Amino acid sequence: MNSVALSDDGTTALTGSSDKFAYVWTTNDGKITQRFKSTTRINHVAMNSTASIGFSIDSVDDRQFIDLKTGEEQAELDIMANFIEFNDSLFINDDKWFLTGLPKSTLYLWRVADGQQLAEYKAAKLRLRSSVLAVAYDKNSKSIMTETSDGVLEVWPYEPPK
């Protein structure tokens, strides 16, 4: 297993592994309720708080939002990179947006409905090999926050588009 995400109530897990599958599990009995095949090994998965939307990214080019109830792909990230890696990610703004933290101290904000990139942030205080390890969003202060491998916490104000 390469990545695990849990629902807020802890009853559902989404996992991604080197066998090229993302699995949705019920945690009380370990039953697999959905499985999604990717082209190559899955490096990162994420799930919203209610376990209705998931995300998986493989090691080459599959970057998809998935309806975890129906098993249907909703959208794919609109980016032309051959390889992109996420250290952390989070569904925010009532699951309309997806915030991702990457190596090289970069954050991207994506629209879940169509995979469009809404914003890009670059950590300001970093060493040569610093990475974003954790991302967060505070809807009360409308701030995006990151912590880097340098131990630096950065906060950016963000006003959602109207």
C-alpha cells in the first residue's frame, strides 16, 4: 500500500497500491466495496470527509476524481506533466476544490468538477530541497496553510471566486 485516506467518521478507507488499484473499504469488516484500475502503481489517494468523492494519482498519468458511490470517474486533472507527485492533498470549499502539496514547495488548487487548475502557490521560505509535507484550509479565515520539510508554516489569504 502506498497511500491511505479515511472518511471523517472512520468507517471508510480509500487505499492505493503498487498493484495498480485503488480500493474503497469498509473499516469495520475489511470488505472491498469499489475498486479502480490505473495504468501504473497508485502513489497517492485522497477522499472527502463523507467518503463520496475520491482522488487517485498513479506514477505516470492517471489523475482522476472518482464518485465513490457509483464508481464513475468525474474528472481528470487538466495538466500536461508526464509525472506529478503529491505529498498531501485535501478537498476544501464544500468539496468544490482540491488542494495539493508537492515536492519543490509548490501548491496547486484545482476545481473538482472539471479538473481545472485555479491557482498555484510557491513556498517562499525554503532551502534547495524543501517539500510541502502538509496542506490545510481554514474557511473561517479563508487561508491556505502549508508546512514544509524545513519546518516552516506559511499562510496565504485566499478569497474564493464569486
